[in-house]
Amino acid sequence: MLLELSVQNLGVIESSSFILSPGVSALTGETGAGKTMVVQAIELLTGGRADGSMVRRGADQALVEGRFETPEGAEIILKRVIPSKGRSRAYVDGSLAGASQLSEIGLSLVDLHGQHQHQSLLNPKTQRSALDVFAKIDLRALISARSECRRLQAEIEEMGGDAKARAREVDLLKFQIDEIAALSIQSPDELNALEKLEELLTNAEERIEAGGHTRERISGDGGLLDQIGETIQRLGDESPYREITERLRGIQAEMSDVSAILRERIDGIEDDPQRLMEVGGRRKSLIELQRKYGDTLAEVIAYQQQASERLLELESHDVRAAALETKLLSSEVELADNAAKVANNRRKAAPHLASEVSKHLSDLALENAGLLIDVRGEDPADDVEIMFRANSGTNWHGLSNVASGGELARVMLALRLVLTSGPPTLVFDEVDAGIGGTAALSVGKALSRLGLSHQVLVVTHLPQVAAYADNHIVVDKLDDGNNVVSTLNMVDGDARVRELTRMLAGQPESLSGRNHATELLEQARNERDSL
């Protein structure tokens, strides 16, 4: 619902703002006063096209701001800035936004009816949705079946539908798996272990020689052990060398251990050129596997597992594909059944909706008009279009091709009287174009009924329509010969009677016009109370 509207420097409106209430609000004023500018301001807030020519003469920019309440009860502020030169800017709750975002938000807040493109009921999808709501058609089963079919189709496609491509992939996977399996990787760290072993084998002879030479120097004839033993004997255990002798015995024991360890290490060194070649060859083979299948042996092992799983999947393809095809066939049957039910319900409901809407057309000065709901296409018959003709014998046209803004607005009014769904705020411009008398009263009554479920803003030239409004806004024009300035004022009581008198008699002081205005207001009030 539109709670508040502020307009600055838009056309003839210099600066005006007003607060809107629920129910029907009529917007009246002299020709050229700027009533259409108010509608244009709302259209700008809902993503309508902006142009620098809209800016008031002498101003740098126009500004339109609206405070709305969403159907969920939250408040949202939409703003549009239109410079006299350059591109317009849009804001949602103070943050920059695109006009497309305003349009998306606006579709859920406001519907404009008249010479405006921002009308949700001109959209074929909205017309189809309106028919579904009217007929109480439950689409959940259809949507679920359609989703399941798409899921199964995608799964079948992912399996690969090309038999030759599958055969090529099977051959490649087998080769890769066999290539990795042939090397029997011992562990993810095998390359590090092989590198150390290769280094040891590469210098085996030098290492054996170095170890043997060192051991000979320690424990050979005349070696360090013999020399230490001879020194101990000479010093003896008597003072003053007893302490030194004990320390030398410790060194002697340590050297003996070192000699034994050297013997073990020398015996453990493998001097085998053939083994060295084997280790080097295996390292190269493992490095080549890494180059092909991963940066580490762990990744190579993981790839082998993945390839094995994919191979199993491909080799069982036919079995799985057959199972999926069976499921898909069953889902397609279910989808077809649900689509047929929806299509049947739509085709049955279409003439009923057209009939209900047509009942209101004759009351809205469209006595000879006709309306039908065209339901086309394969099941579930998603191609739904509301068709209209102004007179018997003329061609049917889609709503978007109805030339007269007044006729279109009244058709939309008739539709809205039947359809309770849609945006909470409805704006009607030119709904009373080309009518008067009893037809005008009927339009007023229809708008009043619509105001029970929606917030309605109607731009009207007819006092019969304005009298049925719950609220009345007058656009006053002041022309000083150089500039025209318009202001918006909410009127009630005597001020409202004066405005209706002006609309009836051309002069707000006309006594007969005043009596008629008072009578109109009383009649409208009584009929509103009876709704």
C-alpha cells in the first residue's frame, strides 16, 4: 500500500506531498493542473521510463519519493531522481538500485491502469496466474512432476548418451588404472624412501672403504685401542695418575663400541650396481606417474580410486540407464496426467472467468463489448491470453493491443472486481474517459467495491466517480502568466463539496451545482455503507 508520496519539480508540480489512506482516493483538478503527473510519479517509482523533459522548467532535477507498506507488513521507501540532463538514479531504502529493481519491487506493490505499460495484467504469465487463482487450480503436483522429469533427464545426460564416447572412456580408464597398478605403489612416501636408498647405493664402495679405514685406525694392530691400552699400563693405577687412567679406560670402552658399530654399518652397506639400476628405474617410473596423474603419489593413488569408480559406473551404464529410463517414463506419464488435469481445469474455468468479468462490462459503459479467455498450447495449456473487443462483430485483440486507454482501464477494473489477488495498490487513469451519467455512477460504485480489498487511486474528471471515493485529493493550478505551479491538497467537508460543484457546474459557487454535489455525496455514502 502507498502510504506517502512526495513530488518535487516534476512537470507543473513544484513541491507537493500527501499521505494516502486505505480505500478509494480520487484525484481531481482542472485540465492541465498536473493530475497525470501524480500518476507519472508513481510510475517512475515502479520502474517507469524517465526523461529529462519531465523536469520542471528552471529546475536541475526532479525528485519523486514514495513510502510503501509491503503485503507482509514491512515498510519500504522507493526514490527516483531525474536530472534535466543525464541518466536518472533509483534508490531502495536509501541504497542505489537499478530501474529494473524498482520495476520488480513495483510489480508486487502497484498496478497502473490506463495509458501505462506498467500493468501486471498485460503480462501473459500474470493472466495465466489470474485464471489459476480464479479456478483454484493447484499446481503443486504438476510442478513436482515436471521437476522430477528434469532431474532424471539431467542424470541420464550426465551418464553419457554416446555409446562410442563411453567405449573410448572405458579403454582410457582401463589403460590408466593398469599403468598405475603395474607399479604397485607401496606408500605415499615411497619416492622419498627410494631417493635415500639410491643415494646410499650410489656411494656404496666409497662408504665401505671409508668405514673400513676408520675401523682399522681404531681397532687394527697398533691402532688407537692398542695405544690407549699401552698408555694405561704405563701409568698404572697408583697416584697421581689413577684418575687419568680411569678416564682413559672409559675412552677405550667408547672407542671399542664405535668400532663395533662401524662393523655393523659396513656390513649393512649394499654394493650392488644392479640394485642401484632397479631403484633408479622405479623412481623414474613413479615420477612419470606423478607427471600424468597428480603432484604427489597420494594424488596418484586417489586418481586410481576415482578412475576405478568411474570405470565401474560406465561398465554398469546400461543397467543404470535402463533403470533411469524406466523411472523417467513413469514420471513422464505422471507429468502428462497432471498437465492434462491442469489444462482441462483451465479450459473449463476460462469461459466462467470471462462471463463473470463480462457481467461488469455493461455497467462500465461497455455494453457491446466482449471478453474471452483464450487457452492454447499443449497440456498443461500454459498459453493463456485475455482477449477483448469493444463492439460485436469487431476483431478480438489481446489486452496489450487495446487502443483506448479508457476502455483498457475499465476492462482492468472489471477484471479486478472478479480477481481478488494482485498488488495491494491499484491506480486508474482515464477509467471514465468517454462516459457520463449512469455509467459514471456505475464506475464509481465499482471502484468503491474494489476499495474494500485494495487501495485505489483514481484520476477522474467526473463528479459521479469522485463522490464514491473515501478520500479526495485536489490538484490546484496557479498561473501567474510566467509559470504554472500545481499543489496537491486533501479536501473534506465544504471544500470537497466546492470541488464537486466545480466539476458539475463549472463554478464552485453554483447553488444548483452545490445541491447536486451534496446529493451525490449522500448517495455515494449510503451505497458505500451498504457494501
